Amino acid sequence: MADNNLTDRQLAILKVIDEHMRTRGYPPSVREIGQEVGLTSTSTVHAHLGTLQRLGYLRRDPTK
């Protein structure tokens, strides 16, 4: 999949997740993602994560 299918915000979210995984070894919380990309609504972050998952950029553990 080409990254040009993603919005700037979605690319920023992927970058935050990637950087967090590299430096800490585990993914950031929804709230942490929002703080990093300038979103105060966790539901908006969840919506972006759902889109990224649906497009195949993320896999999420339903038990987490």
C-alpha cells in the first residue's frame, strides 16, 4: 500500500507509534498518541487507528 493513501495526521500517528516502539519496546497509549499529534479527543484517535487497521497498516490486539 502506498503511503499517499494516508492523511498527514495518519502518517504522524504511524510515526509516533513507530518511534515509541523503537525507543520503549511497546506501543503508546491512545492518549499519548493524541498528545503527540495534537488531538485531544481519544475517540478521534481511535477512529484514525481503526482506519489504519482497516487499511492494513496496523494490527491491534483485541485483548489490549
